[in-house]
Amino acid sequence: MCQMSKRFGLTIILMVGSLLTIRSVALAQHTITVICNSSEPQTKPFSLPGTYFHLIGQPLFSDPNSNYQIEAISASGSQQYTVPFPRETSLELYPPTVSPDGRYVVFRPASEKVGLTVWDLQTNAFASLPLQRSDLDYLIYTHDTSYQRKYHLLSWFDDSYLLLQYYDDPSNRFDYHVNGQKRFAITEAPLKITEQTTEVITYPDLAIPEGNKYPAIQFSPDHR
């Protein structure tokens, strides 16, 4: 079995909740050293696609100097960012997601004290949108829900639009049924996040196949 020693200088930990997004850029070549058993080390080309964002810091009640920090790692190196708002605000926000183009960072509220918050990495500006009570209650719901609710509740539609998906039963761990969705738009100069259209999704009344363990229909990732 071969062991690989990377001379890239940075270790990328791909963990759920740590890898925020990947931004596509041109590939750049680096080299790695490959050692197979007792053979002589061999140098091989290595390509790092895109930009990887991951959390390197989070706000802690026990540390007044802590806050959200993000590191962006690409083939050309790395850059670290610290949120421009105070720890007291960060403590009321869930860990963020990054837009596909790597510019905007969005935090969904973890309490009613804050709104949906966007941070522009290019300008270091941030803005917040107070949510409707029903959306706020839905986003800060803490029941042990399914993977799809947890990781696709609020997702990126494109570089400047967010998509909030409404599931039919927040307490059901097998809730693959989305019955509505709402868009939020992010605009610049000045930075702003606004609520857009809401869509109600209806599905045909299909018969449940005999022998199905759960009375639910499985849908494609885009719910088409």
C-alpha cells in the first residue's frame, strides 16, 4: 500500500459542517511525494480544483475573544477571514454557508434576536433581514430532523439567491416531501438581502406501492 506525503503545506479536513463550499477556478499544478513500501520516493503532479472554505473558529460563551473565522484554500495559497460583527451576534447564528462564487457568506438565525445575515467577503460589509415569524420559527427549529432538512433547509439557488424549502412535517425524520419554497435575493452597493417569491409545490396523488415500509414517495434532489 502506498503512503502519500503532500508538500502542499496545508491539510484540508473534509468534514460535514466544516467544508462550506467549493468555488471553481482554473487548475494549478503542485507536486506530492509518493512512497510505495520501501521504494524510492517519487514526485507526482497534483491538482487542487477550486477554492475550499472551512471554519477555523467559532464563537464560544467561554471565550470573549472568539468568533466565526473562515479559511479559503486554493491552489495559490490560503486566506483567513473573521466576521465583522461582534461575538454576541455570532452566538445567535448557526454556522454559515458560502455562495457558489465564493463571495457571500450567509448565516441563518439560531434565535429570534437576529435575522438572516449575509456577509460580503469582498467588501467586508454585512446585512441582516428580519424574518417573518413563521419563517423564523421554522429556521430555528431544533428537533432531530432528517439529513435533507438539516443540510438543505436553506441552500444556494445561484451566486446571489437563497432558497428556503418547506417540508411537510418538521418532526418526521423521513420528510423528503417539500411542499413549498421561498427565494431570498442578495444585492450589493449597498449590501442587502430581501425576501422574494414564494412557490407552493403540489404533487400528484400517486398510489403507494405494496410493501413500502414508509408511506412516502422518494423524489429527486431537485424535487422534480
